[in-house]
Amino acid sequence: MIELIIAVALFIDPAVTAATTPAKGQVNAASFRERSEEPVLQGVAVTLECTARVTGRVEACKVLEETHPGMGFGQAALTLMQDVEVEPPRTDIRFARTIVFTP
């Protein structure tokens, strides 16, 4: 008889059933935490080709390659390179730079 009472109590107790068997379409808190700690995107990188002018200004950048195209990282990398200055070269040179975005 005691076994029956314990079984019914476990079956009726919402804390026990919610923690062990989430409803369809729902996630229990532990598995949500495990998934939410994973980075959404890993290894997001953009390679740019730019010109370093004899004045030291970096201009005319274009995206050569993106690991996640269409997500805005190419434009973000171009924006980061605006107003960048380098040690002035003897002549204008083209160079490539890879920018890695980390979460």
C-alpha cells in the first residue's frame, strides 16, 4: 500500500514530473543551460583586401572571404577598417587582413 501511495505522489507532484519529463516543445532548465552556454557561432572570420597609402591611411577595402556570408560580418569588418592608419609604406601597397569575431 505504501508503494502505491509513493507512486501516486510522484506521479501527481508537478515538480517531479516537470523536472524529469518536459512537455512536448519545452526544454527543462538543465538542458537549456547546457545549450545556452554553447557559442552561437564559432570561428567567424572575414578576410579583407585593402590598400595602404603612402599617407598611412587604409582605403579601398573589399571582402575576399567570409566564413558566414550574409550575416553582416563582412560589412562589420569593412566598418572596422574605416579610419585605420598604418605606418606609411614607401609606395601604395595592397594587403590582406583576416578579422576574427569572437563571442
